Amino acid sequence: MDILSLRLFLRIAARSGVSAAAQDLSLSPASASARLVKLEETLGFRLFNRTTRAVSLTTDGEAFLPYAQQMIETLETGLSAVKGQGAEAEGVLRITMPGSFGRMYIIPALAEFHARHPRVSLDLRLSDEVLDVVEGAYDLIIRNAPLADSSLMLRKLAADRRILVASPTYLEQHGTPATPDDLVNHQCVSLAEVTKWKFKNGQAISVPHSFMVNDGEALRKMLEQGLGIGIKSVWNASESLKSGLLVEVLPDFLLMVDVSIWLLYPSRRIIAPKVYAMIDFLLERFQPVPPWER
């Protein structure tokens, strides 16, 4: 598998045609076609569906595309490092992040990032699932969950402070708890599979799950509608707290939290400039004080 064939694969995918890609790389169409066939034989699967009119990626070709991009970008970064040159941030940057967090804090910042790094294009995946950074060929993962990826490099983006909240309407109708023990007499809204609410003073309360939901955004909406008391990340509830739709409950009893918001990326000796560019950009925006705490 040679570098020129990988570059040819990427150009065919970008230009949707062998002839156009061949011209970009100063190859004849016949030579380009022969290289593509040889590459597919080496890989053991077809990269493109080819007809007389169109060329399109196969399912395997689409899955292989980000890995080929990473190989070329890593090579170029390494060559620049050896030559003592500062490589410019460019290429496709694949990022996955929690849906709500991405919509609230990352998407609104992308115009500024693009203005600084116009040669970086973004492939974003908004998902609350914990996706595999290596298997998914992601360059960067934003995750607010306990960490179990020992093979990954990580940087802490911000603390994920969590508090108990409820709507003023709910508290007017049902009263305000004075201690964690009082929660057993209240309606509570919980994320699915959360059976106990733990506090830093050592208490662990098995609250009555009047309502359960598997989506954090839906949980916030339910709390705003007065369905009970629940745990929310401050980053997610900050606007609701400022507007008065939600108020903090039991502020003197801090919750036990074992998660933060992390930036994770594969542990390679050479990290592409595009990854460093995004990491530096996000750290600048979220540290030392994240926007929801200002």
C-alpha cells in the first residue's frame, strides 16, 4: 500500500471520479485505474461502486475513508516535524460529543474556530452514547462520563458540577425539602438506571422514582414543567436557573459527582495540528471558568 494510491483514493472520493482525481495528481486515467485496482486487492475489499457515469464509495470504502485521511495527515505532520516546519491545521476533523452539550456550547463557537482555521473541515457526531474513539476513527471526543479509556490521551475541559433542582411551581405545591432524607416524600425525576442519589456528607438516598427518562434534555423539560425534583448538570440547567424556570434545591448538601467534561484523543506520538488547534480553542473558551459559571 503506497502513499500515492492512498492520496488517489481520497481524491476520487472527493471528486467522485477517477479521471478528475488522476488529473489532480498528474496521473493518466489508465494509471489511476490500475492503482485503484491494486489498492483494492491489497485491502481485500472494494472501495468504490463504479459505473460508466458515476463513482461512489462502497460501505467499506466509506468506513475506510477516515483512516486513510488520518494516515496521510499523520505522515505530513511527521515530515513537517522532521524538517522543523510548523504544519498548518488542515484536513477533516472528526469529533463526537454529547448532543445537548454540543448544541449549547460547541456548535455556537464553530464559526469563530473556522475563521481562525479555514483549512479545517469538521465532521461532527452529536450523540449521548459513549462512542469508541479508535473504532469510530474520531480525532477528538468530548465526553462527560467516568473514564475507562486507559489508552487515550485526555485533557480536562471543565468540571461537571451537578445540583438538585425543581420548578418554583412544584415547590409551592409540595414544599421544599430541608434535608436529603426529606426526598423520600417527594416526586423525583431520574435518569434511567440511577437508583441512588449520593451526597458528599456520605448519605445515599434511594429516592422514589416517580418519573424516569433516558435523555438529559427531556429530564430538564420535565423538571421545568413541575413534575418533581431531579439532578441536573449546571451547564445544562444554567439558562433555566437564570430565567427562574428552575431553582436549586438543598444547596447546602453537595452531590457526590465522579465525572468531569473531558477531551479525549488517540495516544499517538504525532498528533495532527488540526487536533491541537481544536483542543487549544476549546481550552481557551472553557478555562479557567466555563461559560455557565460566569
